Amino acid sequence: MNSSTELITKIIENLWNQVLEGNTKLTFLNVSSTDIIEEAVNNLIKKEDLKVKSYSFDLVEDEVNPPFYPYLQLVKDYIGENSQTDLDNFLKESDVYYFQREVFSKYLKGLPSSRYEEILFEELDYEFYEFNCSIYKMLAKISHINPLIVVVNNI
């Protein structure tokens, strides 16, 4: 195993140990290939006999993807796989920004999204910030129920 592979493996193992302690972790690694990361993740899952969901996505330049792909897709998949999940309660428990809950609810149900409250231009940055935070909070909520490892290439 070369030194960069060892370093990446140690980083992933360290992050995973923190996740096992109940902390949500997010990291960005700039590597030429996700093969190293995927191998480290697969070895970790096998070694620890973990009940974890692992996902890998390759974003292709000039390819059109759904909004906030793959993150909202992961949430949508979770909702679809867990039909007993009350979506509106899930959004509330995830602490999704109140004024954006309806937008998320409709989108995740496959309906056209809309928002009745006016968006003020001077608050657009704040709204975007809250939108991103809400996606993160939903993924954190899901990962507390069932740990997630998500590898995204070419982000």
C-alpha cells in the first residue's frame, strides 16, 4: 500500500470512528481517482462488519442532473425505501428551515415545488444557505438512523 493510500485509509478510519461516537462527519478529498477511497470504505465495512449504506456517484461534466444531485436523491431514495416515514414529520425532526419545508415536501413527493412566502432578493444568500443546511440536516438525520458513506467524484 503506498503512502497516499495509507493516508486516505487513516483519514477515513478516523472519520468513521468519530461517526461511531455519534458525530456527523463530512470531508472533501481531492484525489485523481475514487478507487482508493472506495477500496478503503469497502475494507472498513468488511473489517468492522458494519450495517452501513455506501453510495458512490460520478458526476459527469456537461451532464444535466436533478437539483442538488446526488444529495436530494439520497433523501428521496430513503423516503421511498421507508414508506412508513411521515415526510412532514421527518422534515420537522430534521430541523429543515420552516419556510422551505413545503418546497422539500413537494419535491420529495415528486410534485411540482412551490413556495407561498415571498423571497426577498436581499435575503437570497440566506435562503440558499438555509437550503443547503436543510439538505445536510436531512442527510444527518438519515445517517443517525442508518449510517451513510457517500463518495462523490468530480464534485
